[in-house]
Amino acid sequence: MDAIGLEPISLAHGLLKYLHILLFVYWLGGDAGVFYSSSFVTNPKLSRDARLAAFKIFINLDMLPRYCMALMLTVGGLLAEFIGYEHPLWQTAAIVVLGPVWVWVVHTIHSREGSTLAKNLADWDRRFRVFMIFAIIGSVVYHWGTGQLVPYPWLAAKLLIFAALIFCGFMIRINLPPFIEGFKTLAATGPTPESDQRMISGMSACRPYVLLIWAGVAVSALLGVLKPV
């Protein structure tokens, strides 16, 4: 036993569960903060400087849920081992590497915005997310058919929800350009009625997918706690 009275395996399991909880908290809480701060960016009654300051909060706070999503499969995949869902060695290695590499990609796209590296990584990231949606769904269908997932229907549901969350993130990206175009006008020359309307329209189009993400994260957390069969 170690210094705090826990077997190494029990300690690792406990720390992973704790990290899993933190990822849910910061994903849901951070996403709510992002959406709330966006209301200040789109508010035409505020000064241009106030709206620009709100955008800085908006864009930087948005990194929290992005990091959490990138780490979630790694932490969840390792936790699955503790309930008896065994992965092949190569799959476990891929799960361990996935989170840190994905976080690095997401961080580099943000911190090196405008650079060739960031643009190339952003293109890779988009393709990877499309791949992950189909890979997760395909994996759930296959492992349900082979019986490996049948004892863990809640785990299968969580994986499908995660694929849906990636999809919702894609839909937000598709609907966000009017907001970005309007903000560029705000930042460059000041707001106009047309730029304000573009920002409001873009954010309104994203709202249903934001709400679906909140619901998906909350339901996924509940499934992890109750583990219904």
C-alpha cells in the first residue's frame, strides 16, 4: 500500500474517476460560460471596447470545453478497463496517446492562429473529428454485435452520445461564420446594424446545438453514475 493507504490500482482508479468528474464539470460549466459571454459580444447596446473585451473572454474560455472533449475518450477508455471492459494492447496504447496529442493539436490551433502550422492542424482536426464520429458509431455497433458491449449498455450509450457531441460541434462550426464575419467588422471598423444582425443570427443558429451539447454532457455523466443495465 502507498503512503495514503490505498493500493496503487485503487489509487489510479480513484484519480481517473476524479479526473473524469472534473472533465464533465469544466466542459459543461465552461461551455455555459462561453455561451453567456457571447451575449455581451452580440449586444449592440454595449460599447465597442466592452464587446471586444467580452470576445477575449469568450474565445479563451472556449478552450476549456475543447480540452475536456479532447481528453474525455482517453480518461473514459482507461476507466472502462477497471469495470472489466478490456481493450487489446494496441487499442489501450492508442487511447492513452489520443488525449495528450488531441489537446496539443487544439491548443496549437488556438495559440498559433493564422500560422501555416495552425491552418494545417485545423484541417487535420476537422477530418479527424469526422473520422471519429463514424469510428465510434462503427465500434459500438461491432462490439455490441460481438457481445462485448452487451453487459455495459450504459457505456455503449455514452460512446454514442460522445459521437453526437462531436457532430454538434461540427454543426456549430458550420453555423458560426456569420457571427465571425460580423465580429470582424466590429473589430476592424466598429459595429453596423448589418454586422450586429449577422452576429446575432450566427449565434442563434448555433444555440440548438449548444443546448444539445449541454444535455448530452449531463446525460452522459448521469449514465456514468447510475450505470443502468
